[in-house]
Amino acid sequence: MSRLLTIIFSLVISQQSIYSQVTIENQNDAKLFLEEYLSPMGEGLGAMLNNGWYNSARTHKFGGFDVSISLNSLFIPKAKKSFDPNTLSNFSSNTETPTILGKGEGALVEYNGNEFKLPNQASSISILALPTANIGIGLIKKTEINARYIPNYNFQAGFAGKGEVSLWGIGFKHDILQWIPIIGDAIPLSVSLQAGYTDLSTKQTILNQEVNLNTKAANINIIASRKILMLTGFASLGYSSSISSFNVATSPLNEVQYFNLGDLDIQLPIDMEFQRFNDFRANIGLRFNIALIAFQANYTLSEYSVFSIGAGVSFR
């Protein structure tokens, strides 16, 4: 994860060009342009954070628990690897240009009579992966509470600088068939309501500029599952949302400082949010148990599709 963020932030901040620089003084125009370039990263992180919360609709009995490690891998849609500057007011271009996750030659863009060249990007990012440590504990009334965590750790990324990453999340799962006695007893399935909230924070210092990215993601799902011997098949339908904030702060200097994107200069500080709401999602997966050990894999179908695998210990 830290290596991915290093590559992304280094790409954004350290691009150099032989062309003259253009400064956008209108902050609304600057933010709209940066949102097109950066939002696929924030939306993708939000999609990853909303996965890996469950591998069955069954809840733990009181005092039961599970501890697991999961890896959520996001597949970047082709449409999110480029954008058209012509869709933005006051900007025009003869071609599309890569987003932060895309590959190709940066477009020559005109803004209020001035032209600037966006950075060329030699490689694209097709898959993002995020590991999490997870725990679930059974409570009363067929309810369990869930949590996930990545401890705060510092990393050194060579020329690109240093940084830190942390993650935490809280959620629950509740059996809803228990409230429908006759129908609930007749259905050969477990059906639960699940919801979760995750917060991912990163901070990195690159070329004397502090870059912060924070993503908050929430989801709610109806899960159905059926266990046969050692196999549990599960599926769910639900909604997810996320908000990613991107901030580049000034360093302690008296001079005016800028965020550089190719030939484009945007005066610091920058504080932006990318919001994504009511993203419909469908998930299907399979869990395999051997005694207390459980292995699981599932796939979420959405605009940002995610494949998750995990392993852990499950009791009661």
C-alpha cells in the first residue's frame, strides 16, 4: 500500500516539463480539473474499503469469534484511466488525457487562452490491493460486531520522501430471520443485515510538500448464505458510499508555493473532497472450513469491481 501511494504522489508532484508553466488562479476551476484527474484514485480506494467485511450471513453465537486477514483487490475500469478536458468549463483539448491511474501522453490543454501540457505517464495502474486484519465477536440476539485494523506505521520511500499509513473500521451483522418466526424457520438460508464503516489515512512528505489522503467508506448489505458440510455459499445486495479528501499543505516558507501537474501550477494550500454515494453492488462468494480454519473468496460486481480473498480462525 505504501509503495502504491509513493508512486502515485511522486507522479503527481515531481513531474517536470520543458514547456512554460501556466497558473490557474481561479480555485474552482483548479479543483474541478484536479477532481477529474485524481478522483478515480479516491473512488477506487473507497470501493476497496467497502469489501471484505463478511463471508457468511450466519452470525456468531454469544462469545463466538473470528480473526482473519483479507486482501481486497480492485480492478480499475478502463473508463477511469482517462478523461476529456472539454467536459470542463474554460478548458479545451483535442484529445483525452490520462487520469492519475492511466497511461499515455498527456494532452495539450487550453485554459483561458493559455496552453499547458499535462504529464506523460509511462504505465497505468490496473489493480489496487489493500490488506486488512479483521475480527468479529458474537453478541446477544444473533448480532455480531466487526472491526478491522491496520496499525499506524511509518515508511521511507527513497527519493520520494517518508510517510505513514493507518486504517480502522467498525461494523455489525444482525440475523433478520429471527424476527419472522414461521417464515424464518422454513427458509433453508441464513439472512442478515450488515453494515460497515472504514477510515483510511495516509500522510507523505514529498519534495518538502506534505500530501494527505483520507478516505471514509460506508456500506450496507442484505446477505444470504447456505452451509453444506464444509462449504458455505453466500451472496449479497447493497449500497456503498465513500468520501475521499486530498490535501496538499504549504511548507513553512514565506514564498508562494504551488502544486505542479506537468505545466499546470495550482497555488497551495489545496483541500479537496471526492464524494461517491449510492453505488449499487452485488457480491457472491464461497467459504471453506476445515475445523476452526476458514478460507474464503468473493467477488463484488460494481462500477469498481473488487475480488477479495482471506483466511483465518472461526469459533462458534
